[in-house]
Amino acid sequence: MTDARRAARARLALRLAFAAAGALIGALVGTVATFAHQSMPPLGVTLALLTSTVFLVGMRLAAPSRAAVIGASIGLLGVTLVLAAPGTGGNLVVPGNTVGYVWLIGVVAASAVIVTWPRIQRAPHPRAASMNEPIEEKEPVSP
């Protein structure tokens, strides 16, 4: 096996590990935020959306690839949607009221925007010349 193939497999394994870790942490954040969003309306849903958004933005900025934030959003949305469905006894964690709809629409919108936001790469800046080096002057050009 060539070195390029080994490197490609290592990158794939790293992306899958980031996605799995993101999904696990996203499921945890989604569980806590879904149960907390109905507490103290409108503060509860605001804090739940803020927590979820900050978590996804942090995953997007910290991870070297988009796989981590995709895994995190899958975990977050998966738990949120499972808890929004009626349980065996007909109990709901996310009721069909304004706060519940704001939570569901808000978390889906935040996930979609953060996952699809392009990575902005900074242009390399030329290094400044040393203060000890003389400045090269150009000859004046006559019109």
C-alpha cells in the first residue's frame, strides 16, 4: 500500500471519528436543550437555541472538516425530532404550541445555515520587510 493511500485512509478515519464524536455530543446537547426549551418561556427556548447554535458554530470552527458539524447536527436534530414525536402513552416533550414550533424550526434553521456556511480562508499576507533592511527605491518615471 502506498503512502498516499495510507494518508487517505487516515484522513477518512479521522473524519469518521469526528463525525461520530459530533453525533454523540450533538445528541447530548439536543436532549438537554429539548427538555429545557419549555422551561420559563421565552427564556428557555432562547437559551436552548443559543446553546445549540453556539455548539454547532464551535464544532464548525474547531474541526478540520465539515464532517464533525454534519455529525453534530444529525445527532442534535435526530434527538430533537424523536423527542417531538408522541411517546407510547401519548406524552409529548415538544408540545404543539408556539414555543415548541419556535424550537423545532429554529434548531433546523440553525443547523442548515451552519452546515452549509462556506469556510472562509484567509489570504496569505506577505511578510513585512525587516526594519534593518534598506528600502529599495525605484527610479522615478517621467511622463
